[in-house]
Amino acid sequence: MTGVSWLDAVAFCDWRTREGDPMRLPTEAQWECAARGGLEGARYPCGDAIPAWMPDEGRGPQPAPWPVTLGEPNGYGLFGIGANIHEWCADWHAAEYYAVSPLRNPTGPDSGVRRASRGGAWRHAMTLSRCAQRSKIDPSFRYTDYGFRVVR
């Protein structure tokens, strides 16, 4: 789903949880771990190079998002992670957070102004992002290249 705010994404997760299907947004750390797909230190979800199957090999804006199942899944079986849309994360964003965060399972700062997101986007010059690339945006904003995936 695209064009949703962080608030919309959280409302969806809350609704599904009330319906008996518990879910939430991933933390940035969980998203990055999932994006690497078991390839410790990998630059991209598929390894250290942009895969040839990507539209325009991950470079150049696309006319619209491509189907999430396009291409190959990463080592954890996830399709489209790191490309196509920015994905909302649960965390508030702080530029220097990882310099002072716990080494294991950091959950982000307690407060902030912008929410964190990860992944590339179909309308940007580079559609595939490095696993460690971070973005931030006001949680009420909706853009056509923002969406989410959930943790269950």
C-alpha cells in the first residue's frame, strides 16, 4: 500500500491487532536486519551489487511503483525490500541515535519530530537504497512513494 502516512500505517496495525491479527511497524533495526536477508554486512538486500532484474537496474525514476513480487526475494524470502517505496518504521528519527543506542535491538529515541523510514523509492534517481540508508519525514505526511510492511 502506498500514499499512506505513518499515522495511517499505525492505525492499520492497531485495527488488525484488535481483529486478532497482532501486527506493528518494524523498528529501524528490525527493518535493516530483514533487508539484509541474512547477508551480514551486505550493502543491498541482494548483496553488494544492484541486481540486473530491477527496472532500469535500480537507477532512474520509474513511471509508477512496480509489482512487489518483481525479481528475486532476499535470503529471508522478502520481495521488494529496499526498493520501490520508502517503508515507515516505528522509530522516531534522530541523526545521532546510533552513536549512543544499545548494540542489540535499538528501538529509537523516545520522542522526536519526524518518523524514520527505510528503503528506496520508484520516483527517485536511485530506486534501490543501501540497507543502512535512513530517511525521515513528518508522520502526518502522505506521499505516493511511502508505504509500509508489518511485523507479525
